[in-house]
Amino acid sequence: MRGVHRVSMLMMLALTSCRKPDVHAEQAKTFRRAWSAQPASSGPLFNGLTVGGPGDMSALYDKLHGQFSKEYEWTSTGDNPKLRAMLAASRLVINVESRNGKISELGLWTNHEHDVGCPADLEPEIRRAWNSAPHATSRDLQIWLDPAHQVRALLNVGAQCRLTFEGYQPEDTWLEKVTRIDLVGSPASQIESQIAPMFGATMVRDPAGRFLWNDLGCGLGGGSTSITARTANDRIVSVTAATFVADATFQVVLAKLAASYGQPIEVTGLSMRRLEWTNGTPLRVDHRNGQLEVTRGVFSEP
């Protein structure tokens, strides 16, 4: 009887394992569908959507919604439609965002309940598929660029495994926007007419009178650029752009600023690296733990 009981238990365990697929195996399978052979390019999981291209997010929703768990966010209207949902089998979160009528970000990552890092062979598989080592690494973040389409892929191999595709701007384009002198001193009432054609951004104004908007990130980095225009007496007195960059892009930014404005003054004794140009309209660069801030105009904060 003891032997029969043992066989029954083994059969029950076998049946249970059949009913519940291995979440980690499902995650590995799903991640493999997130990229294609072209470096920094998204794969069939996203149903033909590509960063920078037009896309019918509702078609992706229609195709995948039967695979979603109850945990999802779906905004199909407005300036920035977004689809973020958990895939029931793999428990991975799929993310699609649109900006100004174009896809701005595609992503796939583990949720906090199953944050056990990336599948063991994920990074080597991506390297083989793209025939390329990352163009930059910063702590747990690895970055590949597709300069022809200005798209970058970011693989975060920390506790939360994240693979993201997003647009970016080359350093020249980014600096040309954020260091424009003609924004400083402009009437606050005219800022929308100047910002809209240059950044293609939707702005908000906070209770302190500051204008806030976002733009694409810069070079080898991750995430968007947050831009703040400060005002006084109804005029813009400074514009600050903040984004995350790898050290290689920080060095490129410094070299280009030095070529345009001469050698800066380095401010010492701070917890960050700070460089200032005081000839003409003031310019300040702060850099700490990968976070880059460039301010043009009056330095209102220490």
C-alpha cells in the first residue's frame, strides 16, 4: 500500500506540472520573440510595430488581449496612447507607447512578483542575433544603437529584467535644442509657439510657473529628456534638460560644448561633477551617477 501511495503522489505531481507551465521557460520564449535580426530592432511579439514608425496599437491589443491577465492599462486616445499589460502565461509586462502619432517605446520586462533576473542565455542570444557586443554598458544596463533609424535597445540585466526599444537623438541634435540662446529671455506667453515646432512636445505649466515637457533621450543613454523652463517677470530665465547617459556620451557632450564655447570652469567640492561657461549666456553642466543636466540661463539652484 505504501508503494501504491507513492506512485499516486508521483502521478499527481506529474499532472500538476503539466497543468502549470514553467513561468521561467515561458519568459525565455516570450523574450526571444521581442527582437529581430537587425541590431536594436523589435521582433514579432510587437505585431509589426517599430519605434519611430506609425502603428495601430489597437491592432496589437486585439491580437494579444486574450493573452493578458486582468492587470493592464489601455489608453487609446489623446496625445500619448499607451498599452501596458501583463501576459498571463509568462507573467511578463508588455509596454507600447506612442508620441505625436509615432511609436516612441516598445518594452518587455518582468513584474515585481517574478523579479528573478533575466533568463540565463538572454544576453548571449541577443549578442549572437545582432552579431554585436553592446555599444555601451553602465552598471546593469547594456545599450545597442541603430544609428540609421535612431533607435536604441536597452537590456537591463538587474533584478528586474527589461528589454526596451526607444528613439534617441544624436548628441549634436540634442545639444542644438537644449542650448538655444533664443529661448532664454523670451516672453513666457510665446514659449508654446517656439517649443512646439522645435520639440514637437506637449507642455504643462506647474503652480510655480515653470513649463515642463519631454523629448527624446541623448546618444548612448536611457529614457526620455525632461526639460524645465523657469520664468521670472513673465520671461524665460533658464532652460534645463536632464537625461541619463552612459559615460561615452557624456564625454562627447563635453567635447562638443568645449569646441563651441571654449574650456569650462570646473566647480569643485560638490557631490557631482559641475562645469560652467560664463562668457555670454551662462551654461552649466552637472553629471552624477549617469544623470546629465544641462542648464542655459540663470542658475537658480545650487
